[in-house]
Amino acid sequence: MNGYTICISLFLSTIAPVLLTFAQDDDAFWKSVYDDNHVLQIEIKISRESWETMQPKRNNNARGKGRLDFANEFDYAKSEITIDGQLFPDAGLRFKGNSSYRSSRNSLKKPFKIDTNRFIKGQKLHGRTKLNLSNAFLDPAYMKEKLAYEVYRAAGLPTPKTGWANVVLSVEGIADKKPLGVYVLIEQLDERYLKETLQGDPQQSILTKPESLDDWVYLGEDLKAYQQYNIKIGKTNSQTIQRFTEIIRLIEHADDQEFTDKIQDYVDLETLAGYLAATSLLGNIDSYIGMPHNYYLLLNSPQDRLKLLPWDVNEAFGTFTLFAPCEQLVKWEINRPWVARRKLLERLFETEEFPKVYRNALADLMEKAFTEKLLFAQIDEYKNALTPVIQQLGTSALDSFEMGIEGDANGRNLAVGRKTFAIKPFVRQRIESVKSQLDGTDKGVSLSRRR
């Protein structure tokens, strides 16, 4: 063994345990947040100039003069952010969201995205750089997103982990250490998430977040055209993008026999069935099945099957009432778990096999995850974790918190401006409706999106 080899061996024997310790510490921290319900304490300080930089730009070419275009129109600005006592000078801060942002126009409690690494490279919070903060504008219980993702996870889908943060905001000349209250903290879907959770390789995978196309459309042979699907990871992975074009072409143009014979090889139908089962039970209309956003598409290689993944589930539990009132949403029919034109689903439900796979996934969730016993136990656990934080915000916040869980005498959540059920009443009624539909004693309520 020469001197060079000895030096390398000594270096590795010294540094490897240190790196392992850091990784273990990081993992323990995020476990405390996402699994053990530790509520992060976040203080944001920002100058008036930076606050103005963050405001969305007017886009006169977006759906008519003067309309705000919320897709990627929020700019990062420098801010001073302290998270659980750790200071991040010149961290990146921007707004996020669509309806959640619009709902907060007259309030400082807007949805935020934090990027500790944006302006000073290497700033990390226990190995991670981005935090998504949902303002839970229709959920004074702050539980819908965490509960919904857990239902999707029980259905066999990889989902981002969720926790909570208690946020205080100071804006020069506008607010001084103003308590914004509880936010829902959502794990970032980035290259780290792709590798660790989705078992993907950034050199081969593509992860897209469609927003500009209502339904999936075959755009021809030019691979550049498929950037319209908002490819987040893998923009230059041409072989996998080519695979994606073949999948869309099959869905849109294959005859019935070719579609039936090949679709199982191109789309992960078991995962899709689980997605539809969870979406149906949750009454999650603001998703792929009803709107052109709030989901991801994943291909891990040029030979992989396409997976559809949930995202932005803040209007689950029958909260999205654009197409129907909450009394109808809670009784939504299970035999057609989509409300907009979705060619893939229309064709799949015309096959003999897929409706059976979907019904089995639905029945399995009804037995193993979407039950009063399990969901209410989770609600009680989260209530215990959040109550001490909510109490600090005063009696009104505590009353709204309880209203979001239990509702009034009719099960309604009177703490929000939209007519919706509270979480527990929705769960009870949805279980009752789905059971009666599964045993054939009721057909449910048909919903369709107005064009």
C-alpha cells in the first residue's frame, strides 16, 4: 500500500462517519416534522422593496388584457428567514398557488415558497433547500392536505410528506412580527425527491406538471412541442420524451383493439386505479379528473410506464364546489370518477378489465384506509399536535379550528366563505354514499364539468 492510498483511506475513514452522522441528523429532523408532528417555527423579515418585487406581474397577453397569469409569474425576492432558530440571510421568498393566492389578496397570509439556496448557494435546512407553505385558505383545521395525501399513499401512490409551520411575518412599513398562524408544510418534488421517493434518475426520467393543456394532446413528432407539458425534470431526456409522445399517441389515435392490447404496457394502470379510487373517495375535483392542473406525470426511463401522481390537494374532502354544491359532491357517483373530458379514462372504462381494477382499489381503500375509525384517529392525533399553536392565536382561531373539524349542527364548516362540509361530517356521509353504491342500493350523483 503506497502513501497516497494510505492518505485516501485515512481521509475516508475520518470523513465517512461525519457525513453519515449529518445524514442521520437530517433524517431525524424531517422525521420529527413529517411523522412526529413537530411544528416548525418560521419568522420572515423582508424589506418593502423586496415585497413589491414579489407581487405578480400583469400579463396583458394572458386570457385577456389585465388578467393575472399565475403560472410561473411569481418572482423570488431576498428575505431574512429564521427556521427553528436557524438564520438564513438573503433566502429566496415568493408567492405560490392559484386560488389559494387569489383568496388572500386582502390578507398577508398568502401561500409562500421558500428557497434558502436561491441567492446564497449552500444554505440548507437539514439537507433541503425548498419549503412549500400552503395557507389552507378553506381549511381552518389545517388537516385536509395531510389526510388526503395519506389516503393517496394508502392507495399505493408516492406522495409528498406534509407537516406544519407557525409563521410570523415582518414587512418593512406594513407589518411588524405579525402572527400569520399555521401553514401546511409540503415536501418539495425535486431531484432529491425523484431519486429517493420515485426511484428515478434525472439523466433518464421526466417529471412533468401539466397546466396549459386541458386534456393530454398528441402534438406530433417534434419533441420540443412537448415542453408544453411543463417538464420540470428531464427537459433534455429525448428518449424518454419520445416514449411520452408514443403514450399520448396511443391514447388519442389507436383503434380500440390496439388500445386494449397495449395500454397496460404504456400506463401504470394499477397506480392510476389507486389514484382514481382515492380521488373519488376524497371528492377531490380540483385535480386531473376535473381541472387541467394539480398533478404530476412521471416516466423513469424510455421503457417505463407512465404514472400519474397527486399534487396540491387543498380542496379535497368535497371543498371544490365549482361544478356542484357540497351536498352533491359528497354523493358523487363512483362509476364515473372524472368530470371533465378525459380520453384516457373514457377509453379505459370501456374495456372489460380496468373498471374491475378500479372497483377493487376502491373497495380496498374503503376497508383499509377510508374508515371513520382510522381517519378520526388521525384527526385526533393532529388536533393534539396543533391545539397548543392554535391556542396562541386566540379564541376565534380555536373556534374556527374546531368548526373545520366538526362543523355546525348540519355538518357545515361556517368558518370559511364557501359552503362546504367540515372534515368529519364529509367523511361520514361519503362513506355512507360509497357503501350504498358498492352494494347497489344507490347510484350516487352524476357530475360533469360545464364547458
